[in-house]
Amino acid sequence: MREREIGLREMARYARALHCPMRWRIIEFLRDGPAPTSRIAELLQREGAMRGRPNLYYHLSELQKAGIIEVAEYREEGGGAPEKVWRLSIDKLIINLRED
């Protein structure tokens, strides 16, 4: 299990990354295992939560910057640019209220 312990100061970074319901849905999808960007987009579209690819890329980037998700691999299909396959980078986040 990959876990991370953070203090209150670092908690602000996670709070910013997790303020959006769409990001929580992405995390929920990735709990089942790695998924390519196209699969995440498909699942969000089915739920009516998708507002275009640029919007999805933005949310994935914010989760990645916070250290919540990471690129597991790149898939090459159809001769175009490789597609990112995403996974959770942590399984458990512990907030230590006594540490800064």
C-alpha cells in the first residue's frame, strides 16, 4: 500500500486538487486500476460530466501535480501520439494535525 502522511500546510495543496467533483469521479474510476485517458473520457461522457477534452486534460494535470495520480504507461495506437494510461499514485492519505 502506498500511503503518504501530510501536515496542515501541505493539506492546502490537496484541498485545491480535490475541490472539484469531476476529479473525485476520476479518482473513483482509477480505484479499479489504471485507465487510459480515452476510457476516463468515455466514462465521464456517459455520466454527462464531460465538458470537452481540454477540460479533462486540465483536471488530470491538476491531480497529477498534487501527486494523487501518475502516468502508468504510454500506449501507442494508430500511429498518432501515445495515449497516457493513468493510475493512482497513492492509496492512502494521512493528515497529521500536529505537524506543519
